Amino acid sequence: MLPRTKKLILFPMKMTDMPEDSGIEERFGVLTEEAIERSRRRLGVPQPQRNPPHNYEVTWDAVRHFAYGYGDDNPLYCDPAHGAATRWGRLIAPPTFLYTMGEDAAPEPDPQTKALLKGDPFAGLGSYQAVMEFEWWRPLELGDRCRMLQAQVGVQPKPSRFGGRTVHVTHDFLYTNGAGQMHAVRRGTWINAERHTSKKRAKEKLVQEPYTSERLAQIDALYAAETRRGAEPRFWEDVQAGDELQPRVKGPLTTTDVVVWHLGWGMQLTPPGSFRLAHRVRTKAPGLYPPNALNVPDTVQRLHWEPQRAQELGLPNSYDYGGMRETWLCHIITDWMGDDGWLWKLRCEHRKFNYIGDTTWVRGRVTGKRREGGRNEVHLEVWCENQRGETTTPGTAVVLLPTRERPRVELPESPAPDLDGMVAHELRRFDVAE
């Protein structure tokens, strides 16, 4: 599991503190009942976004830059002429393109709501991204705009296997397309634990050996062997449990890879802009720009490309983002299923860091298939595995495939037709789960 911040950037630092006038007895770095109760009072409350989206509209350039950022030149995402000839009738965006979209759908909070949302009830605790889940109901298409609503939907105290207690907090990020229809939900769960508890699990030692020419040639051979299903339908009848998905290799990860990823993904945490624009933000939130070795303020995110900053925070090297690996898992699936399939669900856990210099093999296999509610489902096990043989991100997925009798996949229905209904649905879902 990897550290988190509010915007799902995997970063081991808290940016917020308690409001001085909260009137609640909370202790910095200590998990208290009062903190849990304050967090619970936020359930279902829309949380305004601090930053604008990286993209306001689905454009050919935006989608292409995003796809290239994770090594995908699928014409379904990169060629409008190809997209026009598919069942979608136009270019569509890759599943996790939603990270770059989402005009804020939260209403302007009143003073009471502002006070409720100010600060972090768990300030000073170690926070770790545990799970990221997605459900997609319809694509984002060329020309679409998108609205997004964030709300906390789950708070669940749990004992820690390392001693002490933890609390699991789940946030929903709900997206609509340009027509106001539900596009997807991104559902993230973070574990908050007292530092003395989280330190007990900090046993990972990094050993990175230089790559031999032979090893690099093996990696290059995998790149050269990549194929995608594309326009040829993969029919449900032809899929069997145990089928292997053609692997994808990502790496060895370089700083350049991270930079190119940001071109398509945006910055997510740090507000957009540099020089005077960054200065303007820095004067309001200096904590987002700790000084570098030359005493020059620079973004907190630089630990992802500046090893020195990572080491200052107790990490042996810079590392990737959880969203990057989630996108890699989507890549292996969408290449396998072809233009006519639909990736409905993905769930994954980030268990280990993926450092600069590491190579990741993205793998998958079919675990079963079934027909339910008119859907032709294929269930997958997918995972990311590094050169040390460690599984860094295990996951599961559900894909809907065409059949020879019904060559057009029917898209799944969202549990509710709008954002308010989805928030209510998710609150009920977590009430049952907890």
C-alpha cells in the first residue's frame, strides 16, 4: 500500500490540519473517537475541488497525449477516422482518462459546511492508499465535457495486524458525460494509522541492479511482440477460464516516463501553471512548495522525479503514481477485449512502490465467465509484477464481450441516473458493507 493525499497522488505527507474552532478534542497524530466521529459527519457531503480539471473537453489531442503517456497508440483513442468506423461512431477516451476531466459539480458550501470540511480529522496519522475501484457505464466521447462530484461515503474503524487501530476512509469521485448521463465512479479507500503502527510495516528494502544488455533485449522483445485485438471482435463463446492475456511490459521506468505521463495526466495535486502562476499559488499555500537543495521552492510532487526529495522523506528512490498502474491494467484489458468489448469494472490494490528503474510486467488471466441480466461477463485476474518477482498491484476486472448472436454489447446501467442518486446509492452500499 502506498501513501496518499486528497487528490489520490501517492505522496507521504499530510497537507491539512484541524480547524481551530472545531470544538472537538482531537490530538495530532492520534486516532481518537472524536476524529472518527468528525469524519463520519462528512459522509455524503460534496467536497469542492481546489483545482480545475486538466481537460475541460475530450479532444483528439488530449486523448492522444494521455494514451501516449502510458505507451498506447490504439487507434480507437488516437485516430478519429478509426473511431468513426467502430460501434461507437467516433473517437472515445481510454477508461482512466476520467482522471483528467471533471468540472466541479459540488454546490457552493455554506459557512457550516465549510467549517465541517476544513482540515483533516486524521492529521498526523500515516495514510495509505489501499484500494481503487472503478465502474464505467458509458464512454467519454470526442467533444464531451464532464462534471465530477467528490463525496466521502465510508468510514470504518478496524484493528491493525501490526497492533493498534486504523480507520478506513472511502471517497467517491462520480463523473457524468456531456449529456449529463452517469459516466463512471472512481472509488478510493485509504487506511489511516498511527505512525508507530505504520512504522512497523516499513520493512521494504530496495535492491536495484544495473540492467544487462541481454535483459534489456528481453524487454525490447516483449515490446516488439505486443498486439491488440482491435477491430476483430473477441466473442464471449471463444473465451475460456485459464486463458492468458498477452502481457504488457512497462519499463525500465525513467524520469522521462513520468514527465511524459504528466503531459497527458496533468498535475492533479499541484495547481496548474508555473513561474508567476506558481508564485501566486505559493503565497497562499507555501506547504505545497518545500525548498529544494538550492533553497528554491518547488512542488511537493517532485519526489516522483527527484530522488533527493524522495530520500529526504525516507524513501530510497522516486516512484510512480497509483493512477499510472491503474491505467496499465486497463491497457492490457482493452488491448485484449478489442474495440467491441466494454471494460465494466476494475478493482486493484497498491501494495508496493514502483521505483524509477523498476520494470513492470502487466499480466492477466481469465478466471471465469457467466451470463447475468442480459450481460455476457468475463471475469479477469490482473496484476503488476516487478523484476524482483513482487506483485506490486493485484486486481480483478469484469469485461462485457459480444456474442455471435448479439454482436453489439449492451452497456451496463448505472445504479442511479444522476449524481445525487449515486451519492445516496453509495452511502447505502457502505452502510451495508460496514
